[in-house]
Amino acid sequence: MIHFDPNGQPSATAVTAGSVTFDSYTKIVGVVVQPGASSTSIETLDDTDDVFGNPATDYYDESDWRGLELSGASNGDGFTISADGRTFSFDSGVDFNANGIGIDEVRLILQAVPEATTILSWTALAGIGCVLYRRMRG
């Protein structure tokens, strides 16, 4: 989860940018940026809190103010994922509501890619298992 919550309650848009790069064994396979809840599928930040979130975390309850505003937003929200799927770069501009509330959140869905040595080890064990099985049968 990437969370941008500017300190205080500024009256203007607060802007930030950054990136996060994962090691060669981790790839980004999904990005959730929509606020709110969906009644039919798991596609928003609220929907994915229970599935992918930390059970010890209290997530923001004003769901309409989470996420990124990507379509037609003037606040500069946007993101890119590198071609190798390891780097997530983002621009975030928070607009504040009448109560001074404004946050941007992004949930990254990651997949661990096994190391080559792990794959080779499991392949070798499977091969040994097949040989032992054939010996026992014949």
C-alpha cells in the first residue's frame, strides 16, 4: 500500500511524486486505485482491504477520498509500471474536501517469482521421486 496523507489541512492541492522498485524476484501483477466499494466484484480499495490488506491496520473509512483520480483529474494523479514489472512510479495530487480530508492510496498486488535455484531444486526432487517410484514398481 502506498499512502499519501499530507500533514495538516492545507487549502491548496498537495503534490508528491515517487517510485518503488522491487527486487528481481518480485513483480507487480496488479494495481488498485479506485476508491469506494463495489457490490459485484473485488476491484476497489475498500473491496481489497480484507483480502490483501494487513488485518492489524485500520483503513480510512471515508472511502470516497481514497485512491487516485485518474480520469480528467486536474490534480496530477497518475502512475506507470516499468517494462520489467518491478518499478512503480507515481504522481499524486491531493485535493481536500470541505472537512480538510484528502488522501491518495494505491494498493500494489505483487507476485513472488521463484529463484532459479529453487526451480532447479524442485525439478531435481521430482526427478529423484520418479526414479524411486519406477524402481519400487519394477
